[in-house]
Amino acid sequence: MVTKVQIRSQFDLLSDLTNHFIDDLMQYDYSKADYYQLPDIDSHAEKIVPQSINVTKITGAAGQKLILNSFHDIYKKSSLSSRVLKRHPGLLVIKNADQKQLVARIQQVNKAKAAFKECILAIDNNDARFEAVHNAIPNLITLAAYRKIHFEVNSPFSVRFTWMHKHATKTLTKKMALAMLEKSAGYSNPRMIDQLSWQALVAQEQLRVASLGDKEKLRIRRPTRVSPQVNVRYTAKDRYHVSAALPFILINPEPDVKLGTLADYQKPQSHPRKREYDFLVDRLYLEQVDK
């Protein structure tokens, strides 16, 4: 049984290491401190999928301050959504740093984040987990505390930003899919002409799923809210991308590294990923899993 003392102890360790990390960053010179401020999302707008997102670029000392503050942004704020987490894309380019020491510090913080997450997830029941966390650390947003700090020490060809459409996936059986459709048949849908039309649509979906074999594997691949990411490239084949939920730290790079910026987001006219899949139930993004 995970106790309040254990949760608080793990969190205090994480907080202390984060403070040391920020102190370390303040000691080093930087050649670039770009912070990309995104609009706040209040609790009334958390279910609205944005068609566009305006980005405000803040640089220099003001950018550095916002970058450093972002590592402490883990608590719920009044009126703002706690479901759609505030993201802090940014780029801090450190020069003349003690590379070994700074990397060790970041790894310490990330290890503490992983240990804190493991401690929380050891509580099986969701309601019990919520109560335990918020009794120990009121107003904490656990997903924000879990966020890994990403960095690079080897000098890449480029570090750029982009927007990514991710998918939330859930695997289910034929029986589970039919139960889900049966439940949705009772919903009211304002987009339909009437309730009978809605139920007729769901009945067609039920027939489609019912025609499958009992052992057929199904999956929901639902698009989630667009999010910023960092793309790090060495060569055309040697590249990777990571979340830009927190600022990216580039340590002692060569002066010729190409550095990009995060542009405003504009939703494409049609969803590029949706066309790649032949959905069994388009409304639910339900598809058969390839064997």
C-alpha cells in the first residue's frame, strides 16, 4: 500500500532536484532562449478541437525566465483546464557548460520523475489514486509532473519544431465493440435529423461489427489534440522527434547547427491520417487489426 508519506517523499525529492536543475541552468551562458507561448485553455473550452493556434515567440532574458518557470508548472490553476495540459515549447541553447555535470543533473531529474510516476501508478484504483495524490500534494497535475526533460549534447545538423497529430489507441474485442455501439444507440445526437435516424445509423454499424468473426481483433485509433514537437536531425536517416511539452535543452552545440522556430498551427482542410485507414466504423475510428 502506497502511503501519503511515500508520495510526498518522492515528490519532495523531485522538487529538490528540479530546483537544482534550474539553478544549474541559471549559472550557464546561453546563445539562444526562445520560448513559444501558447494560448491558455480554460475549462469551458477543453473539449473544443482548435482549428488554429497562435504562437507568441519570446526571446532573450524574458524567454529564459519563461523557460525556467515552465519546469515548475505542475499545479492546477483556477479556471484553466486540467485535462488539456499547458505545453511549453521552447529551445534553450547552452554554451560553455560543464556537459557531464549538466547531463547528470537532467538524468537525475528524469529518473526522479519516473520513480514518482511508478509510485503513483502502484495505486491500482483510479479514485483511490486521485485521493491519495491530492491529499499528499493538493492541486498537483500528475501528468505535468511526469513530463520528461529532453536534451541533446551531440551537435546535430538541425533542431526544428513542428505540430503533430497523434492518436489514442484502444484494443477491444468484438463483444466490447458491440456493447459500445449498443450504449451509443441510446444517445441523442443533435447533428441527426431525429433520433430514429441516429438509431438507424448505429444499427448499420452494429451489423458491420456483428458480421466479423468472434476472435477478430479491433482497435480504436482516435485522433487527439494537436501538439508541438521537436525534430532533431543528424542525417536524412538519422533523426528523431520528441515532445515539446517542455523546452528542449541543447548543450554546447557547434555554431553551424540550424535552429528552427515553432510556427502558428492551422488545421489541414482534411485529416491526413484519416485517409490512411479503412475504418469499420468511421464515427468511432474503429478498425480491424491486421493479423
